Amino acid sequence: MKRKVIECDTPKMNVKNRKTIIVISYVVIFLTGCILNDITTGMDSSRPKLWPVANYDEAMICPDISGVYKNIAEYLRKSDRGEQEDNLWYRLTGIKGKDYHDKKIKIHPIIENQIVVDILVGETVIRSKTLAQKAGDFDCDGGRIWLRKRIYSAIEGTGGYRNEAKFGIERANDGSLIGEDHLTGTGALLWVIPVLGTQSTWFRWMPDAKYPTR
């Protein structure tokens, strides 16, 4: 008995279609990386449990974070979003400078809605920056001082993303400064697939022993 062989026609994908799918796949991977980089790492974004609580007087509109602090933070984990992420001077002013890595930072009390930040070598001020609330350099909410938001965005042929980072700082009851860098990423893959992620990185700056803040 002769066996009958049934042949099925399998649709073939032309070269143009294959290239299109490959390009789309790369774009999806790229956009997903941009939006979710450092967001869906599986790391705990909550405030470290062993760190001291905030020392906040509810009667004050803005918390008092004045004092002299080490410029380099102790932190929960090392951020990979750029150099000098743990640098207090950079966090407050947005100005980078490797020469300031081992210096001390003096934060003056808020006067007339302004904060003066100095870099100290000994008792000498080598650089100073004034932050003005009216200019949008900072604002106060929930017992913290919030610095100006940083926004990063891009539009590609098949999607886009928008990352918003905001940094808040407060003084703890042991006199140290605790900062939270909160990142929110939103976007659309292929213009129809929504993507959303958030993550916080925590920092702690210790006061200089010569200038206690408690």
C-alpha cells in the first residue's frame, strides 16, 4: 500500500519583512532599556530601615538642613546613572567637580527664601552657590527640601520615553542629611504599549565632627 504524503504550504517571510521585525525588536529593546534602566533591577527602593528618622518641626515651612557636612555620602547602593551621584555639592547645585570630592560642604540657614551652599577648605570658602526658591531652584514639602526636577526625554520612530528625577533632602535626628533620588520613567513602545517604572536611591551625608548639627 502506497503511503500518501500530504504537503503543507508554509508561508515564507521575505527579506524586507524580516528586516522590519529585526529593526522593531532592536528598537523595543533599546527603548525598554532607556525607560527601565535602573528601575526594574529588583533592588529594594525603600528607605533603609536602620537609618535614623527625620527630625522635622511641622511648624516650619522648610526644614532646617544647615550645617557642615562631608561631601561624600554613605549610601544604600552605588548609583550607575553617572559620576559623583553621592556628591553633596553636586546634588544641591548641579555643578560637578572632582576636585571637591574630599571637601566639606557648608549649608547656610534659609534666609529670604534662599540657601547659600559653600565648599570649604579648612575655614576658607573656595566656591559658593545661592539657591533661590523663587527661581525654582528648590521647594519645600513634607519635611523635605526638593531640588529642581531633572527631565530626560526622547522620541524614536516607533516610540518614546520620558524620565523625571527629583531629589529630596532632610535632616535626621542624629544630625546627618538623608537624600532620596526618585526616578519615574514613562513611555510607549510602538506607540501603543505603555511602560511605567519607578525607583529611589538613598544617600546619607554625615556632619563634620567640628560642626555638630544636633
